[in-house]
Amino acid sequence: MKKATLGIVMGRGDLPALLVEACKKKKCPYFLLPIEGQAEEPFVKNHPHAWISFGQIKKTLDLLKENNINELVFGGTVRRPSFFSMKLDRKGLQWLLRIGFKAFGDDGLLSGLTKFLEKEGLTIVGVPHVVKELLMPVGILGKTKPSAQDRESIQKGFVAAKELGRRDIGQGVVVAKGRLIATEDIKGTDAMICQAAEQLQKKKEGILVKVSKPNQEERMDLPTIGPKTIEILSRYGYKGVALEAGAGLILNQKETVDLANEKGLFVYGVTHD
């Protein structure tokens, strides 16, 4: 019997490549389903793939059937699409009407899509199901340690980020010396880091805190950090990053921690006190 193929629905960033690497190691057949306007074409063209859009659900279901795919994993950063870019077919319209105004929030969109696909008989798995070692561990990962004041700031940021997530707005905040400096919005984490840097009184005081949303669809869009996160934090003079342990992903952990050590930033797996 032919082994089933894992469908990798992909957005931007390094995560899709790590999922492909894991599939190759496990000798698991895979097929990329890059989302139009979201995924990076140079990587895609070197692998079996077919482009999809959020609204073309019927086309996507047909592609899955043709390629013996009944299990999907979502990987990479996905920006919320505009209504006019979704290219809705009849199935897509059925899905959008079912989730209604929830589509205007990131988690509502993804949760609604997951439930719809499951009702079509597909199995949706989380990234840790494919690459378990990407889950953020508890505690300090590198040579640089957050101070007692930093940890207090991180806990305040944790609470603020959870509230932000409860409203389905974002997953991250910037804190410094017990103060909330900035919150993530539709523009994303990198834009927040840049904007918050202008409000920091001096370098080496800002801390990025990223957590999962209280109603997070755990198989999609987990908060993520990696080498690129460290690069941008260093560029704007931040002190470190805290990511929710067991509920966030750290990509290329050794490279991320080595770079943080080189730049003098801390990397901290946080849980709520």
C-alpha cells in the first residue's frame, strides 16, 4: 500500500524548510501547498508543490485527493488576507459564511479553516507532531541570564500578551523595566520591535515576550522565534527574548542560541508564575 503523503501548507519563514528536512529524515513523502502571496517562491520551486489560496477550498481539496494527502501540517508565518484576495469558490464561500466575523481575527480564521478541513475528512497535525524538538524548553538557553528585574518585566509582559491574544490581535509585546512599551498588531512582530525601539530610553533594556493565545489553535500559528529574531533584536539594541515554554517554537535552536550568545542577548523559556 502506498504511503500517505504529508501536505505542508506553507507561509513565510524558515519553518517549512525544517518540516521538509524532518520528512526527508523520516523518509515520509511530502507535498508543499504554498499559499499565494504568502510563501517564498525560490524555496518552493525545488520541491513537489501546488499553489493554493485561502478561498479556493474546492481546488485545494481536489489537489489533496490527487496527491494522496489526508494529513496536513501548517508551517510558516501567514498574514491575514483581505477579503478581495481570497478568490472564493463555492466551498470557500461556504467556509467563510460558517465562521462569519471570526475570519477577521487571525486565530478565528485558522480555527475555522481547521474545523472545516476536518469535516472534509482530513487530519490536521501540529508542527511538534512532525518536529517535536522545536518546542521551547523551560528556562535559560544561553550564556546571558535575565536579571530579577527582567523576570518581573517578563511576567508583566506574559500577562499583557495573553490579554492581547484573548482579543485575537497578536502574540507578542515589548517590555522594559516593568513597563509595557508596545503590543503586536496586524503589522507583525518585526514591525513592533522596530517601533518600540524608538520609545526605549536606552539600549539593552527592551525585552520581547511572545506567548500563545488563550484560545490558540495549537496546531497552527504557534509563537515562534529563531536566528532572524535574534538578528533584529540585536540590531535595535534589545536585551533579550522570552518565549512561552511548551507552547512556542524555537527554530534552529543551536544557531539561535549561539547567535544570542555572540550578541549578548538572553533567550528564556517562560511559564506564568
